[in-house]
Amino acid sequence: MNPFAYAIPIGLGVVFLILCFGIYTLFRGGDFSRSWSNKAMRFRVIAQFVVILILVGAMLWSRSQHG
């Protein structure tokens, strides 16, 4: 059983949802935008970093299974 079979799609979904929320906050404007748009994009960058780490882990795990 590949432990990354669920982690990768879930991680990508989280990044997508955070990106959508960030874009929504940019277009909404006002106080809400000022307080949340920058935070949302920071969370997106962190989530992308985590997904990249998961992808690297998946590649290393796949190599260890085949080699």
C-alpha cells in the first residue's frame, strides 16, 4: 500500500482551496481583503512547500521499493 496515494491528492486539494480563498479575498476588497489576502497567500506558500516535501518523500519511497 502506497502511503502517498492519499496524501498527494489531499495536499493538492488543500493548496487549490487556499488559492481560491486567496483570490476571493483579493477581489472582495475592503477590510476583509486587507486582513486576509496576504495571510491566505502565505498559507498557500506553506502548503505548497509541504506538498513538495510529500512529493519528494513519495519519489524516495518509490525508489526504495523498486531498488
